[in-house]
Amino acid sequence: MSNRPDSYSYSACGKAILLGEHFVVYGVPAVAVPLTGVRTTVTATPLLSPQSSCWVDPTLSPAESELAAQLLRHARLRLGSTLPLSVRAHSTIPRGCGLGSSASLAAALCGALARAEDRSLTSEELRAHAHALEELVHGAPSGIDDATVAWATPLSFRKGDAPEPLHSPIDLTLVLASSGPAATTREAVARVAETRLADPDGFASLCQAAAQQVSLGTAALGRGDLANLGRAMNEMQRLLGLVGVSTPALESLVQTALSAGAWGAKLTGAGLGGFMLALVDTDQVDRVSRALRVDGAEHILVTVVPATAMVVAQREGTAA
Ligand code: PMV
């Protein structure tokens, strides 16, 4: 009798971008943190008869099912997965709202298929596989989402370079509030590309300003200086507004969070809807959350990023 498990699961976290989304597509560094409280778990179960592998999820629309089947085919090719499998995903990450749902699915799928083949992937291998899958979904993603969910650590990311884990001497408490449905990342990235086309010199100045804020914010994070990290986030929100990806609902949530005592607040991810992220003191969580709910936030997530612990786990570990 075989002692192989009945099924193989892998769970990957969500992510939030603290500084630098969109500008990262044009070579500016960005900072992102893992959201470990929301996750995607993929379970791959070997099929008894030699039929083709399939994706099982009754909640997917026909278009999403087609994309899921493509992801599965692509992932199997990349991982040399030959065992016939049925694959299921369960996610607590709100879909398409800037919290890394697609990157998390990509990483969890690759992790589960690797386990079914009795292979263990390093974080970097997992990132590369997830990135290839993200290209199917988003076209030409910068790679910040897949790097953050695969490494599961706060990191500084510049397109084309290896991600750099970041150290923060203090926990970061974040309140995330949904402004409602978001456009797709592709649409938001296209909106920024139009802004650039309309005024290339003006856009280059905005990229310079964004790079300066990322640098100031990253240094503040390293010192545990929430006031200056918050300032950099606020300035980044202004720049994201100028490149066309904020909305009145996001602006309103940002102002509400700041008036309720947050250190800083901005949209996170692609924008044009989706989540707003506020940096708060622990004792302000209830006050800020209440104010955001009154302002119409549909969904609120509170998360603490224990930066130092994650950096240690990353140094020790492999992903699978
Ligand atoms: O897909 P989202 O909402 O997590 O946004 C990805 C971040 C962008 O900078 C907008 C795009 C990219 O490829 O980096």
C-alpha cells in the first residue's frame, strides 16, 4: 500500500503595497508587505483513473473557469507535473481589489503541484513560477505581487532586480477598507500609460517624486518612524491621484482615515476602486475602522505585519 497522502495543499498569503504601485512599472522601487491573515489554499487530489487534470470550483464564472484551466495547464507544464489531478482553490482574499488575489492563487497552485510531484521549491523558484502565471492574467506585471506572496516578507522591489527583504523594528498595524469594485489591473495600468503619453516630461517628474517618497518611506520604516512613513504614504496618494488611478470614494476613505488619527493613508494596488490602506497606532484601530464604516467602506480588514519575525523566517526557509 502506498503511503502517499490523499491530497497535496499549499497556502499563500495576500499582499498590500505600502509605497510605489504603478511607478514600479516604470522602474521606481516599491515597498510591499505580506497579508498573512488572508490566504489562498490550493488542494490537488490525485485522480484514480488516467484522465486529464481538471479545476473544480463551482463559484467561478465561465470566463474565470477558462482562465483557471489555462493557469493549470501552464503551471503543470512549468512544473513538469504529469500526475492526473483535480485541483480546488479556496481563498479568503477579496478578488480583484489590489490585495494580491491572483498572485496568491498562482503561488498556491504552483506550490501544491510541486508538492504532488514531491518537489520542494525555494521562495525564489516559487516567485518565478507564480510570475509566469501572473503574465497570463495581467500581461506584463512588474512582479511585485508575486514576489511578496512567494517570499512572504516585507520587501523592497525594483522591476528586474531580486527582491530585498526589509527590516522594520516595530509591528505595522494596517487598516484596509474597500471603496467598492475595482477596475482590472490591466485597465488601471493602461490609464497610467495614457497619462504618461499625454505628458512624458511631467510623468518623468512624477516618477522622480515617487522615487524620493519611496526612499524616505523606506528609511522611516527601517527606523520604526511611523510619522514619516505615514507622510510618504500621503504624498504617494497625491501622486497616484495625479496619474489618474484614485477615485472620489478612495479620496474620501483616505481623508476619513487621516481625520480619525491614521499616520498615513493611500490606495493600495492598482486603484480605480478596490482597497484603501491606512497606517495606524494599535489603539486607533477601532476609531479608524468605525469612521471608515460610517464613510461607506464595504469591507474592513485589520492586519499587523510583524516585520522582523518574517525576515527571520525568510532567511531560514524554503517555500515548500
Ligand atoms: O494587481 P494589483 O492591484 O495588486 O496591482 C499591482 C501593482 C501595479 O503596480 C499597479 C501593477 C504592477 O504590475 O506592478
